[in-house]
Amino acid sequence: MNLLESERPSELEADSKGSSLERMLRVLDLFTEASPIWAVDEMGAALGYTRSTIYRYVRELAEASLLFQVEAGRYALGARIITWDRQLRLSDPLVRAAQSLEQALPRWSEQQVWLICRLFKDQVVCIHQHGELFSEVSYSRGSPRPLFLGATSKAILANMTSRQHRQLFLENPDEVRASHLGQTWEQFRRALQQLRRQGYVASAAEIDPGVYGLAAPIFDSDGKVLGSISCVRPIQERDNTQEAQQGEQMLTLAQTLSQRMAALTQRPAQPD
């Protein structure tokens, strides 16, 4: 048996862990703020991959500059990811639309942060942030968040399809129970319908203590929800008498963002 054959993952491993590309990408998912550097054998043990497989994956990822060796046998995320992030900052149409809107954002508080977040599969990820708070918020760019907590996420969740709602309910029972959206399917469904009809979503201290969020959904040109815009402020600044009016302003801002993003994603007309 030659070296390449010995490194080829078994059929059983491929079936149990998905495609080769998917399994390789799981290596990159190991790298977090809490664990930014990994030894190769530690990666293999964490993922349940054979030694030959994890060494092959790490070699290929390093050759592609997605990993780099910080010391013998230990790796961190590579330079290619940094260049991709820069490209996203410059070219993402939603980020560009948000940047063009910054001067028009209302000043409701001396301390406020505006967040633009995208939906990626079943996670909400912050892609742009504007403003500041005395307290730290966990929605800095690149921070993934669950769908079930906070106005930023719930504005997206409420506008997903009924089929997606049912699947999420069945697959995430603990998260649903903690979401304040009901304990049963019927309660969950009705709560989301109510948020969808209202348009904007408000929440207080569901993710970060001491802060209050107000959010509205962003849609693509086909009417599919793809993200949200939210304003996060100190919780003591919440004013129930102003919330409905500010919520309507959030909806207008979200609609403007949707329109500007759609304009940026249109293909230029081809010359005759």
C-alpha cells in the first residue's frame, strides 16, 4: 500500500463525518478565541479523525495559507483568512449599504451601537458595527450568535419560513424553552407570528446584561430574510412610550438598507 492509499480515509469514516471537504472545514472550526492554537494530534483527537487523515488535512490547509505553523506541530489560522475578511469588508453589499446609511442613523442615546447582522444557515453573525457603549457587547464583527435570544436574532427568526420554524423547534428544544417564545410548538408559532406582524423586535438583557436592543429584519430582492439591523443601548434608557415610534423608524431603516443592498447587487446592464 502506498502513502496516498494509507492516508485515504476509510469509507466508514467518510460516511460518518460527511464529505472530505466538510470534514476538512471542521478543522478550521476548532480555532476559537478560547483555543487559537492547536497541535495536530489534538485536532485529530477532538474531531475523531485518524492520525494520517488529520496530518493530511493540516498539510493541505497550511499549503493553502488557511493555517500556519506557529511552532513545531502547532498551528493557528492563516493569512488567507485575513485577506478574505478584508475583501468582505470592502465588497459585501450589505456592509457597503450600512456604511452609506451611517450618517442618517438617529441619535437616540449618547451611548448606542448599531449592528448589522447576517443569517448564515442557523447562526446570526455580526458583519458591521457603528457607535459605542460604555459596556462591552458580544456582537462585535465575526461573533456568531444563536437564533433564539436577543432582538437582533429574533427579528430574523420571526421572518423565516414556517417549515424552518418547525425544524428549528424540533431540533433545539432547550434553546426554544429558554427563548421566552413559548414552551410548545403552538406557543412558539404564535409568538413568532406576533413578532412578524409587529415588524420590529425589542429585548432587554437576553444576551448582554444591562443593554436593551431594538431590531428590524433586512430582506433580499426576493423577499427572503437575510439579516437585521439593530440598535443596542443601556437598559435604563428604554422608554416604553417611545418604543413603537422608534420601532417604526427601525423598519424604515431596514427597508432602506434592503433597497440599497439590492441596488448594489444588481448586475450592470450589458452594452448592445
